[in-house]
Amino acid sequence: MIYIVDIEAVETRYTAEWKKYLPKQLRRSTNQDVITISGGDTPQATTPGAFLNFGGTNVYKSNQLEQIATLFCEGKINNGDYFLYTDAWNPTVIQLRYMAELLGVHINIGGMWHAGSYDPADFLGRLIGDKPWVRNAERSMFECFDHNFFASDFHINLFMESFQEFGNYVGLSTNTSKVKKVGWPMEYMHNELDMYKGLPKRDIILFPHRIAPEKQPNIFYDLKESMPQYEFIVCQERQLKKNDYHNLLAESKLIFSANTQETLGISGYEGLLLDTIAMVPDRLSYKEMFLPEFKYPSEWTTDIDSYRKNKQKIMDKITDYMENYSKYISLMEKQKAKLHAEFFHGKNLYDAIAESIIK
């Protein structure tokens, strides 16, 4: 049996799609029964600048813990069962490990890491930093998982190196089998976006990220003022429903990123599936994911001052993408194939889970 302990679904984010597609994909790929342990309806709207609600997420996780504990009380958890946390930053994994070990039930647990205080540019890193309670909490969750799943090498290195920098913390387990780069299980996106393909392209440049300091929206706003010949749109300002967002994405020529925090970058892949160019800095996860033709030097947008020094170069590159859009079509096909094979397919995740169950 595979139990998915899911992340709360936000309609405008991929988390809603995971709730719909992941159980089916996992069942089909592993030939195992799959049960989702949900925390119910998402209690509140997301906290501004974040991807969940800081209070509501704990209501959600508490509901999940109650269900897990009830399953143990009723004797329904068996040796060989697998628990997959679609957000590894979930403290209930500590209680799950506690119950399994004290009750003598041999389970395996996997967690999919998205972000945490180990990333100084993430909202947890910015608001909480390296306080001992959060650093040790993350280490404990890491150790509770048999498999720590990451979508990119950049994210693995960021996570592991952050613990080495703090000598007063007990180091992470050196068992490398606990850490796996698998990409995320998003093969459904091809079919999901098919209906939006082929819309006429307009001179639109999108900012599909959260309005948060680590996404540097101030750079996008400045470009908007300086390049009135194009329509610059910040998606979050329009409070778009998913259908409207995908329509807009299909009509746009370019997605722009100046992010200082990114461990994967789903919007870039969504855009490419709809033949929208992604212009990204040569840093973070983008470095390993994108072809040179779609990256610009990292030092152009490390902060607002570096942007001002390199503003004309950025504007020239944007103009090239917009005015010579057709010359990038074949390169986008190559880029899509790379991202699908290495970062947006669940095969490695499913294989790791299936292998664990067989053992």
C-alpha cells in the first residue's frame, strides 16, 4: 500500500494538479493500491508572498496526523507500506516515524523537498533564518525519511551544503541512498495544456512568479516602464484562474525571470509547452535546466544595482526574443525535450518507491 500525505491544493498552482493526477500515475506505475491522506479543504488563502497559509497549513497537517494515528490504532498500517509526503517540510513525519518504530511496523517514507530555511532566499530563510529550532527540525525531518527526493542537483547541493556551514549542528546522515534526484511527476502537463496550443502570439511578456523579494518584481516593473512597445503582465496582480492563466501563457511570447530563489521553475516549462520563450538567469536550478540560448549572465540581475548597470543588455536580449521569435521555435523544441526527460517526469520517483516496496 502507498499512502500519499499530500500538500494542500491551491487552485492556481501545480499542487491542485498533483492532487488530481499523482495518485493515478503512481498506481499505474507501481501496480500498488494508493490512498491519499488529505487534510481537507485548504483552510485559508495563501499568505502574501508565500505558496501556502502559515496558519492554515498547520490545520491541514494536524488533520493528516489524526488520520495517520487512527490508521495505526486500527491496525491498518502493515509492514512494507510506503508513505510519500509530497511536501517534505511536514513535521508530522516525526510522529509517523515515532509510531512506526514503537509499534514495530516496518514502513518506508519518502519526502519531496521544495524549500526551507536552508535556502536564505526562500521566505522561511528570510523570516526565520538559521535559528536552531528550525535547522534542527529540518535535520530531524530529513533523517525520518528513507528517501529525500529533490527535483534538481542545485537543490540537493543547496540543502546538503547548508548544514555543513553550521558547525554547531549535528551533521546530516552520510547515507547517500537517502538523497535522490528524481524530477517532479508532471508528465500530465502535455495533455493538460494541449487545448491551449496554437493561440495567436501577441507581444506579451509575463511575470508568472510570486510577488516576493526573491523574485525581484521591481526589475520587471522597471522594464515595463522602459519598453512600452510590449505588454508586461504580472500574473498574480490579475488573480487569474488556471484556465485564464494558461490562455494568457499561450498568447505570450516571453516569460521573464530575475529570480534569486528557484529550485526548479515550473512556469518556464509550462510556457515552453505552449511555445513561450523562457528568459532566465544563469544561476540556481536554471543553470542545469536551460540551454545557453535561453539564459543570460547571472551578474546582470543579482540585485537592483547590477540590473541598472546591465539594463540595456537585458533590453536588447528581450527585443531579440520578441522581434525574432520564430528563430527560437526549433530551439524551444530541444529545450522542451530536455526538461521533460530530466526534470518533469515521474519515472525515477515511481521506480524508487516500487523498488523500496519490493525489498
